[in-house]
Amino acid sequence: MKLGVYNAILHDRPLAEALTVIRDLGLTGIEINSGGFLPPVHIEQIDEIIASKKAVADYLAIFDGTGVEIAGLNCNGNPLHPVTEIGDKHAEDIRRSIRAAAALGQTRVVTMSGLPAGEPGGTRPNWIVNAWNSAALDVIDYQFDVAVEFWQGIDQLARDSGVKVALELHPQNVVFNPATIRRLVEQGGLTNIGVELDASHLFWQQMDPVAVIRDLGPLVFHAAAKDVRVNPAAAINGVLDNSFRRLGADEPRTNLGGDEWANEWPKNSAWDFVALGKGHSTAYWTEFLRALYEVDPGMVVNIEHEDVSLGRIEGLEIAASVLKDADAARESQTAAAH
């Protein structure tokens, strides 16, 4: 298996320094953000890479001798956003990422399925959490019609480019669990669209990532290693608690496109993203890797660090230690079984 890091946590330093960090962690891959919610800090020359073999060679030369190679491109965003300033940009970022991946000899682009408004002419994405009433199903049917039309076009581009697009199973998206990825793929007749298995969003939905991997099988194209701790507050407010605080224009905040911004996390949170091992044991992550290995022995698994209680490097060090130990245990158990 191939173990690496999703590079967003290392956007505070140049690419060459980020590669040194990853090498020193004993990992061999870097998943590079190429647009969407975040700017392409480590691949700003993406248009040149698409257009020029020399630009490709110059970019790949940065990796020579580092012991670290590109392990996919990532452009998580909302390509179905009804505000065209956001949706059109994120959609084009996906297309550019597919073309850049093909130019770089990569076969995986990670993104999200997106979420449109609930009806024609709507201006806000509308995620139906519990479709107990018929009108809610009408909304979902409309949203899938929008999603299918978009993803059929992306699927064709991906197929023509020799790339597979891995959708993160992420709430506030049309696709967020096995049932919804299957509906998208089957309704659209898609061949090159599958799943990036990020365990974290499955944990807080009370799903078992290992069971999900085995359920989806070959639809799993790529994986992310990120943990979640469910807190005591979940017993009171549940995992759908919406006690977020809107950040003001005078406060540090992350732009998500147009005039949309990330909010401050709830103070007494029902759950938190944590470094690997702080929510689930190394033994669990061994089973996670074993399930991925059963799908594809060459599966790429990249750490995503969002534990705000830890520094950038500190969190990566903890996660890398757990992930490497889990993979060593998986290898040992696999060898013993044969």
C-alpha cells in the first residue's frame, strides 16, 4: 500500500519543504490540492502543466530524489452550487484537475459530488437530512437529476483522460454514503466515478468505515486517514448539532467561494476531528487498511490532519506513527495468513 499526506496542512510552506516533512515522517506520497475550496498553493502552474510538456517536466523535477511522489490531486468543492460564481469555478477546477492529473501521469482526482439548490431558481444549497415527507424526496430527485447531468460530463472527460474521480462521502453533498454513490453511478451509467474513503465523516455519521469499504468494494478508488472522537455532548445534542458561530469579517476565516465562509466550530462539540489513534485504536486502523488492501493492494491512503489541538507537524507525526504501525501489522498478518 502507498501511504502519504494530503498537503493542505502544509500550505504554510513551499512544496520542497513540504516534501521534506513528508519524507521525514517515513511516508512516500503527497496528495496535492488543485483548487475547489482551497487555492492550489503547491501547483499554482496547473494551467501551464496542462498545456506544456516542459512545465510537466519542470514540476516533476521538484520531486526527484525526495523519496516522495504525487499521490493524487484534490479539488474538494461544490461544483453544483447554484451561485455560479462558486459552482462554475469549482466545476472548472475539477476539469482542470483531471487534465493536469493526466498530464502528470496520475490516475486519481479527489473531490466532492456537490449539492445544488432544492428546486430550479434556488440560490442556496439544500441538504435534506431526513426525507420522511414526500416533498423532501421531490427535492432529492431534482438534485440527483442535476448531479447526474453534471457527472456524466465529468465521467466522459475522466474516461478520455485515463483518470478516475474519487468522491468523498461527505455530508452536505448529494453523495454521502454507499446508497447515494450507487444511485449516482447507476442513474448516470458512470464508469470512472467512485469513492474516496475518508473514514472521518463516516465515523460521526455512526457508520463503520471497514464495513463500508467491504460493501462498496471496487467502487473505492482512494482513501484518506482521518480520525474522529465522539464527545459526551453527543448524548445531549446528537451528532447533527448546529451550534456553529458565524465569524466576522475582522476575524481570521477561510473563504469557501463567493461570500461563503467556514464557521467557528461549536465550543462544546458533539464530535471533533482528531489525529489518528485519538478516536480509534491502531488495531482499528489495521482493519481499515486490511479492508482497503482487499479491494486494491496498491491503494493510496493519505493522512488528512485537522486536529486543532495539535500543531501541524505534531499532528502529522502522531498520525504517521499510527498509520505506519497499522500497515506493518496488516503486512505481518497478511504474510502469516499465507
